[in-house]
Amino acid sequence: MSVKTKWILRKNKNSHLSTSEYECLKNEMIQDLKLGNRTAEILINRGMTSVAETQRYLNPALDDLHDPFLFDDMEKVVDRIAKAKAANEKICIYGDYDADGTTGVSILFSFLKSNGFNVSYFIPNRLITGYGLHIDPLQELIDAGVGLLITVDNGISANDQIAFCNLHNLNVIVTDHHECHGTLPAAFGIINPKVPGSSYPFKELCGAGVAFKLVQALSIRLMVSFDIQNAVECVALATVADLVPLQNENRSLVAMGLDYLNSKSRNPGIQALIEVSELTQLKAWHFGFVLGPKINAAGRLGEANHIVDLLTGTDPVKLLELAQFLSEENRKRQDLEATILEDALAQVESQELNKDDIIIAVGENWHAGVIGIVASRIQEKYYNPVIVISVDDGIGKASCRSVEGFNIFAALQSCGEVFTSYGGHDQAAGFSIKAENISSMIEKIKNYGESVGIKKHLIKRIPYDAIIEVEEITWELFNDCSHFEPCGLGNPGVQFVISKPEIISMGTMGKESNHLRLGLRNEIRGVGFGLGDFYNVTPELVANGYQGVALLCRLDVNEYRGNKTLQLLIKDIRQNPIWNSEIAMFLIRSIVQSENPKAEVDLTIEDINPNDLRLLRETVKRVYLLLKNADGSGVSIQSEKNHELSPFHVLMSCEILREAGLIAYGLKDGLIFSKIIETREKKDIQNTKLMIKLEKMISD
């Protein structure tokens, strides 16, 4: 619970529907598409603006894919590859070693090989050669007589290397999806949706997705068929594993890939991976957290060629052996990752690096293949941008992970002169650097963070789709949520806020008591993994009957001995700040003592909804009767008898009653000791100065 969070209602910024248009569209969705009211609302809030668009979202199909010839260079690239076939020219596919690159190589290699091209592939060893194009392997390819080089998932920043190829009459076609910075390389052709001014309508394809579009175009121009199901299954895996947003074309590819794999899969290599992973019904998150890591493990440990063997092979016995090998390699990677993560976290905590806006950990000889995962784990724990650097023989290799709103690639650009190489995206990047430049880089990166106001991005914004009541937790709503699958980055699972969950029990579970368990009325259970601290550090919760607690959660299914029950998967939990005694007293002092409390109290920082501060006349009257019935005895500001009265409302009522001349009171050890002042004069509570000041604070 050390990460500060803010809950945000998901509302698509591109939707400009008026109230009447909103209601009209919602009704059309309910009637034409047979959707529930809540589902229609969420779809509109996520950006749907017509029934036709919603229909495409709910039922992705091949027809949704864009014309590959919308890429500016696609025509000449396809013509050049066709000429290579006619001349039996040697073609080499130069890929990346991650799941995205190796899968893209597999798609393109399989297509070219099956259609009679003279083709080979090369994937650099992550631990020896490193990312991207390098002169030594390029020279070997030139010496071997390769006339055409096609990159997959790399090459967009390889200006010098492509210039070298041009000098030696080696044509280069770049297929990539990474950001373009500076001058584009002088390649024969570039297929990248992020090229400035590109006509291609969707910018977020992964590298394998771009390779797939090239295969699509080649099949059209050469008038040959290709195993599109096999290719889509591969692209689906790579799309999720590479963390590109599941929107538009990506979502269609992943949805179709899942349908194929869950019905009658075509790619025997992926099927072997599924088998060794003991999976039955495949979901998108399995690509990212079960299958993808096994594929990435090979690249991280320097054996990426095995992935192409897996995805292009046909012998089921050999493929199963290979899948088992990759599973074992992934286990080794996990052990290695755990060791380095432990070292990195020890450094962060001992040196208090988590107090910095950007956490930068530097270690000697940390395995370069897993530092990206280590950076992700640290980012998840602290919610700061993280840079993990491994120094070996005077050279540092780094992986960077960022937080929403802070562009880590732009941060690297701000001090690009200190790197020997760098690249990446706004949320993930990497670089190489001489060890003597690391101190200078750290200072420059931190200065950049301050210059762009990084602190405002260090609050984790968690989106939710709707506020629901406990009564809405039904199988019908759970089934409605399935309309949004496949879910992932850019199309997250549906999340709800339950502002009054009516909790009847709370505790922790797990060996280290680090997970939270809840019991709600109607026998609904909830689990919150990693949220056990909430129970451990909020002792007031039990005393006030868990009042003021709100949940941000997803609907989930718990299966035990064949019985399925609905449960809540809690993603975040918080107590409304006005139920915290210290915050309540701080608010009261500010309102009573300040002429303009709104200027003194930033409600957004305290994460207080102004409407929660509103005080009704009936509430003040109720507090008065409570104090009167106590007859001078102490009344707790969080009395078990008054669960629905927050400490703020109790104390604010006391102040208003005192101003009105109806009571005198004092506060000691959380108890209110009061004396009722008898009067026959009628008091107008609504027009007391404090009530007027409070209302102004709420309304402004």
C-alpha cells in the first residue's frame, strides 16, 4: 500500500456525444445488439460512437484488417522481393531476439520458404552481439552473397549500419515498429507505421504485426495463398507479449488468434507450448504471462533461434521436446531474475533510492537478459520510473521502465550524447553507456525529470468503468464483462468501484499475510493480492465496522471442488479520508480557522471528493441527539453505534452546534465530552457561518 493511487472514471476523450446522443446510442446498442444497460454505458465510455463500430469491436474479423498497401513503401518493397525470387537472389531476414522479433521472423521466413524463395534468417545473440544491426554479422552476410536483407522488429535507427550495407550493394528493407528519431536510415524501403507522415491508419502494430502485413501484401501481389490462421496465431502471441495496445487491428488479431487456438489450432509449436504449460482454455493474459515468458527466455539467455525452430517446425515429438526445453529455460530465467531482483531491491532500500523520483540501480555483472524484468518488478513495487544498469567490463547495459505520463524515451533523448546507443518507447527503453558516463547520465536524467514536473506522474491512476452496488454483483454482469475480451494493455478488463461494499469481515492470508480477504453480505467474498498491508496498518477499521471503505475490483470466478462462485478480485482498496481521525481533525481545523479553507486544503492531494464533505441538517440534528443522550459521557468520534457517521461529519456537526450556541464540547483521546446548552431560541443551522463556509468550499 506504499504506492499512492487515484481512481479515475474511464471516459474516452474522443467522444463528444451530447446527453441526448448518448442516450440514443445506448438504447440502440441495447435494442440492436441485445446488450445490457451497464455494458452499453461502458462501451460508450470507452469510445464507441456507433452501433456499427460497436459491432466490429464485439465481433473482430479478418475484414477489419487494414489494406497492407497503405504503407507508403509497400509497393516498391513487394516489387523488390518479387525480383529477388525471380533471380533466385539470396535473402536474409535479420530479426530481434525477443518474442516479437522471433515470431515475426518465423512468419516471414515460413511464407518465403514455402513459396520458393532463397531465404535464410539471422537472429543476433543478445549476450554477444546485442540488439539490432551490427557490422560484423552484416559483413558475414555480404561475404555469403546475400543480396537483400529484410529486418524484423529492428533497423529504424540503424543509419550507419544500413549505410555500410549500401556501400557493399546489399539492399535493406526495414520492417519495424519502434519510434523514429532523427534522420531515417537510407534503406531501400521502410515499412513502419510510426514513420512521420505515414498513411497507415494504425500506428501500434508490434514488429511481428508489421511482418504479417508484409506477408499479406506479398501474397496479394504474388497471387499465392498463405496459412493465414497459422500466421494470426503467431501474431496474437507476439502482440500481447510485446505490450502493444489491444486496440483496432491488434485487438482483431489477438481475438482471432485466441479463437483459432481454442478451437482447432494450426501452429504445432504454439500447441506444444500450451501443452507443457498445462493450459486448457487460452486467454490473452496467458500470452503475456505464461507463453510469452517461455519464448522470451530463449532470447534472454542467448538461444533465440530455438523459437523459429518451434514456430516453423512440424515434428510433434521434437516440438514437444523443444517446448519443454524452453519451459526449463524460463525456470532458469526466473531463478536468475529472483536473485538479481533481491540484490537490486536491497540496493534501493539500503541507499533509499526509492526517495528519488527516478529509481536508478547499478550492479556489476547482472545478467543483461533479465534486467528488463527486474526493472518492471521494481516499478510495480514503488511506481516510479526505473532504470536498471548492469556494468560489465566498463560498459553498462540498461533497461528502463516508466510510469504513465512520463516519457522515458524522451528522457534518454535529453542526454543522448552520453550513450553509445539507445532506443525504445515512451514506457520502455534501453541503452548502452560507458561506465564513466553513468554518474553524469544519472544527474542529467534527474534534472530532466524535474524540468517536466515528474512528481505529478508518481500517483498511480487506476481507471474504473462504473460505480456499482453490491446487488449488481451477478452472473449476468460477469457474463457481460466477457464482451470486452480479449483484454490487455489499451483494452483493460472491466473494473468497478463499490463505494459501500457492506463488509462484514476482513483479514489477511498467505504465508506472509500479504494478501487481503474480505467477506461481504450476500456471501460474496473478495481477495486482494498484495493488499494485506491495508488491514495491518488501519486499526480503526474494525472499530468503525469497516465504514468508509471502498473497493476497486473486477468480477472473478472461484472454482472449488467443481463448484463455481462469484468473487471480487480486488485491485485496490482505500478508506475514505474523512473516516480517518487525523485527516478529519485537520480538515475541521482548516475550515474553522481559515477564511478561505479551499486555498489551504488541496482536496485533490488528499484524494477527497468535495461532495463527501457535504453536511445535512438531519446529520447535525442526529449528532446533537447523540450527545444529549450521552449526558456528559464521552462519545467516540468513531463509535460502533454510529457506523454511518464519519469522524469528519461528527466533528463538523459539533463545531456548528457550538457556533449556534447549542453545545460546549471538548475532545480527549478520541472522545467527545459535551454539555448541552438549554435555550428556547430557534437556531438556523443552515445559516451558521461554518455551514456557509463549508458549502462554499464544496461548491467552488
